[in-house]
Amino acid sequence: MAQVFHRSTNTLSKLSIFGAAFLAAFALYVILEVNRSGYVTRAGEVRDQPIPFSHQHHVGGLGIDCRYCHTSVEVSASAGLPPTRTCMNCHSQIWSQSPMLEPVRASFRDGESIEWVRVHDLPDFVYFDHSAHVNRGVGCTTCHGRVDRMPLMYQEKSLQMEWCLDCHRQPQKYVRPQSEVYNPRWIPPADQPAQGRKIVDERRLQPRTSCNTCHR
């Protein structure tokens, strides 16, 4: 019986199978990388605000502690936004006639809150507790980046689940002494894994990775 298919058909079939597998793997890789990119996560993107508030000036230059403005960070899930009167504690005397700060003065006069645009905006199905993290040695800059170097605030980290899980699975890489939690200039020591492990053991930290820990 004559051969129906040419001998080269076997080679073409193998190439087609391997080629399809390669293209599927490459497409999956591209999808994952796009999903991690700033295009999707909006990391590195400065959001327009009613007032161009500079963390670099207030935190880096003036040395204002995070808790002065974010007063509930140690006791609540939300770090909180400062009421206008907090701003006016200083700006009733400093730059009190600045046109740029007119929205602050108007808010104080009228009793209307300033409508800040949320920068670190987790999905509604994700629960995050600030107090649970800062009281266990997770520094502000671990999640928010070096805010003392940001003229305008932006999201530095991806805030995706794999990023959260990396910390929950290896907390020794991220925890710091409690006295340094609010210090934006703190630099991890060369032996951070060992020092972090000591903190984890001393505080008996056991970060959970179950779904209902964050998805409630």
C-alpha cells in the first residue's frame, strides 16, 4: 500500500506540537508580566490631588512622624487621613496666605472635608489591618516605599496577592525593631534574615496565609 503522507509530515507534526506549546507558554508569560506591570497595578503613577501635598517636604524635610497625620494607624485597620484642623495647626501661621493652600483654608472655614484621591487602593474584597502590621514590626516604608523621598505620593509596590504572600511566608525578611517602624530612613542590616528571625521568634509571629485571612 502506498504511503499516504509524506515522510516530512512527522517532522511538521512534531514542530507544530512543540510550537503550539511554546506559544501557549509564551502567551501565559506575557499575560503574567502585564498583570504585574505598572500598567495594571498603577505602581509608580502619581495621582492628581486637590492639593500637591509633599511627603518629601513634611516627612523628609521637617521630620514629621507618620502618626501625627495618620493618627489611627496603631489602633485601627485604617491608618486614617488627617482632618483639616491638623493641617491648620501649622498652616494658620506658616504659608497662611499661600494661594496653593486655599483649598485647605476653605475646608477649615466651611467644614467640608478635602476630597483626597486614594493612592493605595485595595479591592473591596481584600481586608488589610494597619494596626496588626505596624504593631508586629512591619515598617511603613515596607509597603509604602520611601515616602520621605516622594514630592508627590505614588504607589511603589504592586499590592498584588503574591507580594503580600511573600511577606506572610517569609516575615523575617521584612520585620524590623519596633522602635524603627515609623523611621523611613531605616536600612535593613546585612544579617536581616537572622535579625528578622529573632524578632519573629521573640514575638511569636505566625502570619497566616489562609484565604479568609484577607478575603472576608
